[in-house]
Amino acid sequence: MKYILTLCLLFFSSLPIAAEEHEHEGHGDHDEAGANIGPDKGILEKSKEGIKLSKEAVETMAIKAMDIGSQSVSIPVSALVKIKDEKYVYRLRNGWFKRVEIQVVQKNGNTLTVIISDFVAGDKIVTDGLGFLRTSDVFSEEGATHSH
């Protein structure tokens, strides 16, 4: 885990940093932590929809997602994110990555059958690059001072 965190920190520190603080229309001034999210960063935006990453960040983190066709779906065990006793997956919807809670119905070897309550047609589930995505999500929570 330390290796993943170090790689992620190196990735974010290598992204260009604007010389001036950005002001978003209608949002006013931001503190220094808000400067970690923006159009010239790995994390483009943070909102209730989740986080939006740059194309370069998605490629660098090797994030891959699988199509899901319904609320009940079979996913690889590797797509599961556990936080304490809760189970999640990262959903990709319209370019936004969001951690959503799931209910595990059945485990069969390396596959889980899960129910995703917040599902709409076209959603995808992240299957690869979860360590970096999770770190980016935590980074955006700690670094974000506002949402769009």
C-alpha cells in the first residue's frame, strides 16, 4: 500500500501546477488545498457525482471498467473495495468515478454477484487501477474545499 501511495503522490506531484490560483465563476476564492483540483490537474473536478479525472490520469493509473447491464451483476473479486465492514465498487457514469455501496449476494471463486442500488443504463464498474483511483478519491476528499 505504501508503494501505491508513493506512486500516486509522485503522479500528482508531476502534474503541472498553475502559477496563479484559479477562480471558478460563482465560487469565489479557494484556499491552497483547492488548488489540487482543476483543469490542469489529474483530478479535474469533484462533485456529488464523484471525481472526474483527466484522460492522462486514467491512462497513467491504468483504470479499466467493465460494462454492466443491470442492477444485479457478476464482477471480479478484484473490483471490490472494502472499508471497515462496508463493501463498495467504483462506478463510472458519464466520465465521473464514484464509490457506491453494494450488496454481495453470492461469491463463486473469483467472481461476486452483487446488487448495485444506484444503477442506470450505461454505467460501468472499475475493475483495474482501483488502488490509484481510491487514493485519488481520498486525495480529492482531503484536498477539495468545494464542489461543483
